[in-house]
Amino acid sequence: MSQLQEDRRRIIKTLVLAGFGVHLIGCSSEPEKAPKENPAKKKSVETEKRVEEIEEQISSTNVVYLTKEDEQFDSLATYFNKHTQKSPAIIALVSNTEGVAEAIAYAKEQGLPVSVKSGGHSFEQFSSNNGGLVINLSLLNTVEWKDDNEVEIGPACLLKEMYDELLPKKRILPAGSCGTVGVGGLTLGGGYGFFARKYGLTCDNLLGVTFVDGNGKIHELSGNNELLWALRGGGNGNFGVATSFRFKTHPAPNHFSYTRLKAKQLDRERARTLLETWFENAHQLPEDCFSAFVLNGKSLTILITHFETASPKLKEMVDALTELCDSVTSKRNSDVAGALKNYYGIQHPIYFKNASAGYYSTFSDIEGCIDEVLEKVVSTPGLIYQVNTLGGAINKPEYTEKSSYPHRSYHYLSELQSYWNEGQDTKRDRYLTEFEAIQHLFYENGNRAQYRNYPSIGFKDWESAYFGENYERLQAIKQTYDSNNTFRYPQSVKLPE
């Protein structure tokens, strides 16, 4: 059995154990109903039989269509952010590139808008829709090694799966840290993490893409292709569907080490002093270092990671912050794979709001509003303001020319976060009110550039916020490759007027 078959079988088995059945639109007179939940009948033989039935359907048709008539449709339509759940009419579960082309053709015949799901982590759930068709790429999650340590990865391969494949072979691809994020969405929006300052964004390491455009045409992209330029930072469900990515990889480090500093019971003044000190030192960090300033209500965590020899600048930063914090811990991890797992995060659907809070070059970019922002955060337990380091290789001029990611000049990216449980409506409403107020403060202060992978439906002028001066060029590409605007959602690239 090939790796593709094994991965497909594993995913289908997961779906079967969830208890749902599928039917083929236009290929059967009646939908196949899912078996009723009966623990006594959940035997291995019966499960394998059901897997074989569904696998045969998928293998023979390229795509299986799931509708609300399927008993477990709702579970398939559930995404990582439970706060932004949507209800598509049809889910197209594809098994290959041809299946994607068929699904697009079907959607166009029916006049349905199309969204694309790889990992399902879109904060505003732009990878789903209400009443349209969702192309589900879950079966396209393989990793295949090529010559020269290049690797071909399916869009639905999760980051934890990717690291499990690359690290044992002593290779690394700069990507994010959340384990259940799909490679597809991460790459198409940019993709940054612990290794980006050394090796560039995920999209900067992208060599080629197999792509089905909104007109249903299949492309093999490489070199200086205009569409490939668009997919490096501007392609999340805007022009079609990427079914495979080819990346260059880099030697994996021998260790991945961290220093974590904490401070508690902060007021606005102390939080500001710590933030200014962090900014003063973070810009001096070597390219193998990453740092995050994470203010959660009155509690602060500062994380600094590195994977090469510790530098004097790193020590200077730790020493300066140690004087202001309540505790500090450091650890050298020789097990890189094990160390990264500490940052995989929550791996099941939750209620939350998370969005970009702007790019900065220096502390002076936010000096005009930061006191008000920090006051709101320290007075709202559970509201999180985070600033992450960029810079390094991300700023290389050659990457600017090859990608549509527009925010190369900045050295920091911030975000807002909040989390709550089902039924906590009062807490949710307070978080969302403060969220909107802080976004307004940054906007009025002139912090307009935002990260496309951290979207917010509340952003004003989102076209320029996400795509900068590249938006009109992206619109022209949209006109060429998705002339009927089949791929659309509230903040998708629009056709030119």
C-alpha cells in the first residue's frame, strides 16, 4: 500500500468512526445514510468494511459530495474556531487534483460560491461559507521527497505531520508552530514562525505549485510565473485551489532552546516599561532567535528561542528583562522535535477571537496609543496582546520581488486574542467590545498594515491592510484565473471594476 493510500485510509477511518456516510450527487438515487451510533457494533471488521466501501467510492470518482442529508454533516462542517461556524450546502471531499477540477465545474454549474479547506484554521472561517460549496482537501496530506532535499507536500498536511516527516531526516521547513494548521493556508498567506528570521517565510521557500484555477484549468507552476507570485502571500482561496506544494528545505538544527520570563500583577506603567525594554533589545537579536511578548491581562510571558550558538546580544536581552521580571527559566533542548511539540497549542475546536493588531518597525510606531491599549488589556483578564519578532531573512529584497506578501519592511507583528467557553456570553461580549475598541485605537494611530493569515472581519480598508500596493495586481490576476468570481468570501480579492 502506498503512502497516499495509507494516509487516505487513515482519514477515512477517522470519518467512519465519527459515524457518517456519504453519497454521490448525480450518481445515486438515494443518499446513503450513516449507521446509527451503536457502541456494541463498533468492531474492527465492520469498521474496515465501511472504510473499504467509502474508499472505493472516492477512488472511482475523484470526489465525493456530502450534503446535510448525511447524518454527520455538521461534524464535517465544524472548524477550529467555533465562534465563526458556517453552514455550507455541499462539501466536496476530493482525492486528487482532477477531483478539485470536477468540484469547481459542479459549483459553477450550480452557481455556488466556493471556499477551500485545508486545515480549517481561518480565524474568520473564510475556508467555509453559508449555502455554497466547500472543497475539502483532507485527503491531500502526503509528504513526498524529491531530489536535492526538496519536498512535495499536500495542502492538508498538518504542521505536526510535516515536522514528523522532515525532522527525522534532519531537515526543516520554516513554518508555524500550531500543530493542527494545514500547510496550504499557512503558505498561501505568508507563513512565519520560529525559523522565519533565518530562512524566510514559508512562501519564500515555495518552488512550485500544482493549482486548479477558478476556471477549472490545471496548472503546474514554477519559476517567475505571475500566478505563483500571487500565491506567495496573496492566494488564500482567491483564485482557485492549490493541490500540491514543492518546497526547498534546510538543515535542521541540533537543538532548539528557550528562555521564558514572567511578570505578574502588572499595571499599565509596568507593562509599558517591559514592552519598551523588550523592543529596545529584540531588534538586536541574531537571525536564529525568535521572541514573543505575550501580555494576558495583568500577567506577562516573554519567550525567546534560539537554535544556534547563544550570542552576546541574546544574553544582553535576557539580563535586561530579568531585572524587570519576577521569574526566568531557560532550557537547552537537544530533541528538536520534542521541543516543538510544546508549542503545538490546543488541537480541538474552541471559541475564540484572534486577529492581527498591526505591523511595527519600532516602539515609536505605537507610542501614540499604547498606553490606552495596555490599560484595556491589564484591566480585562483573558484579553491577550502579543507582539512577535519578524525581520532577518524576511526582509530580503529578492523575496519582495518574488512574492505578493507586501509587509517585508516591518520588524514586528502583533495580534489580539481572547478565549471563552460555550455559554459564556457575557465574557464573550466583553472581549469582543474591547477587541473592537483596541483595533480602533491602532487604526486611528495609523497602524493600518495587517497580516492576511490573522484576518478580522472588522478591519477597515482590508484590501490595502492585507495586500498593500499589490492589491490591484492581484485583482488583474483574479480576472485572468477566476473570471466568474467563483472563489469568494467577505474579504476575498475582488474582480476589478
